[in-house]
Amino acid sequence: MYPVQITAPMARQLTDIGFESLTSAEEVIDVLENEEGTVLLVVNSVCGCAAANARPGARMALDNENVPDKLTTVFAGVDLEATAKAREYLLPYPPSSPSIALFKDGKLVHFLERHHIEGRSAEIIAENLKLAFDRFC
């Protein structure tokens, strides 16, 4: 597990703009099984591609006419129980940190794995997410 002194500022990059931090398996289940509409889930991470690409891309994507109804995040290596439960909803994809998932009425409809994030600019990630938002939100 990572020290909170390191991860708290990284988590705030999302929670400060309206993402709800899910820290338990129960919270993940509640959101992903009981939420109608669309839910964006960011699996946050301490790695460089999360800092340079995933978190900024997710933030930029929200500057769009269509956006998800609910914004959520789990932090890999911090929220162990919540991350493990969230990854069950991301199957058949293997565990990936960072990653960004869009759910509609509890079903996974769009997913960016680490290999879609690493090496791509935040702007490209944002545009990818905006296209998904326009289609599903």
C-alpha cells in the first residue's frame, strides 16, 4: 500500500472536480449495480502515465456537452478492496492501472486499458472519452 501523503494529492486531482472516491467493495457494488444512467470509473494509480495522461485526460473529457451522470474513482494500491471489486466489473479485461471505464445501466460499454493510456497524450484520451460520452451519455 502506498503512503497517503503521496497519494492524497493525486486522488484530489479527481475528487476536487466531483469524482466520488470509492473505498470499499460495498460502495463499488452500490454504484455499479444500482446506478441507472452512466458512470465513469477511473482506476487511479501512482504511475507517471496516470499523472500525465489518465487524470488530465479524464478531467479534459468533462468539457463536453454530454458527460456521465456519475463520476467515480478507486485508487489501485490504496483502496485495495474497492479496486479488487471494481476489477470484477471490468472483466474480461485483465487488471490495469490506470484505466478508465464507462458503464451504462450497470454494463461496461467503453474501456481504456493502461496500454491505451500509456504513450498517448491527455488530449487524445480526452477525445476518446468524449466520443464515448457522446455515444452513451
